Amino acid sequence: MTAILLAGVKKRYPPREPGLPPQDLLTSVDLEVKRGEFMAIEGQSGSGKSTLLHLLGGLDRDFEGEAKVLGCDLRALSDPELAALRHTQIGFIFQSFNLLPALTALENVLLPDSRRGRNRPRSRAASGSGWRSPARW
Ligand SMILES: Nc1ncnc2c1ncn2[C@@H]1O[C@H](COP(=O)(O)OP(=O)(O)O)[C@@H](O)[C@H]1O
Ligand SMILES: [Mg+2]
């Protein structure tokens, strides 16, 4: 089964300053990743790795072409549908982490669930109820 499908994906950044040209960073990316497949994206700094991952993760929909994750057309989803896909199917570890310093690592991981009416991350972390051993993931 195809997990990720990109066809003719293009990403253009606007000029950094007036008078400069826009930057065509991704010019036509085709990619297929099967379910269960492990893939690493390599490239020199500034080549567009983070940009590509932001598109794949549904964080940036300002692009041209087709991008599907688990059969969902990322640009066709409503904002709540996209948020639900990100919440349930996509995991991110950001380069700059974006963690809340007042919370522990485990509380940070559990935080998104608290937005969906589940227990507060701190009490779940304290009770251990949010933890499942890797064998059960
Ligand atoms: N929000 C943005 N606006 C304009 N240009 C950007 C923006 N984000 C990244 N860029 C430019 O896009 C290029 C690729 O960035 P990025 O995807 O972060 O590369 P990588 O992750 O491979 O180092 C860089 O030249 C960067 O300056
Ligand atoms: Mg990067």
C-alpha cells in the first residue's frame, strides 16, 4: 500500500526582499513511499529537505502538484481534517524541538492528546497511563 505519494510537486518561496526573484525550491518532485518502508532524505543545507517534510506533514499547503498521505489529498482536506490526520497518523521531531520547557519530555509527547478532551498530560504522565511499551505501539 502506498503511504506517501507526490506527483509534480513544486514549491516557490516569495522573494526575501523586494526586487529579488522568487525562489523555486522544489521544481517537480515525484515520490512514492510504501507503507512500512523506511526512507531518509539527504541533501546539502538549504536544498529543501525541511520544506519537503513540511509539505508531507501537512504543515504547508502552499505548493503546486499532488500530495497524498494514506490516500488523503493534503490540499483537498479541510483544516480540521488535516489537523486530525496530523494528530493520528503523522509524527514530527522538529530540528528545533519546539518543546515546552515547563513540561517533561513525556508530558510534551502527551500534550496533543489533551486537546482532544483526554486527561491532562501531566497527570497522565504521573500515573503512567500514557505510556505503552514500544512492543505495543
Ligand atoms: N519561509 C521561507 N521563506 C523564504 N525562503 C525560505 C523559507 N524557508 C526556507 N526558505 C529557503 O528555502 C531553502 C531551503 O530551505 P530548507 O527547506 O530549510 O532546506 P534544508 O532543510 O534542506 O536545509 C533555503 O534557501 C531557505 O533560505
Ligand atoms: Mg532543514
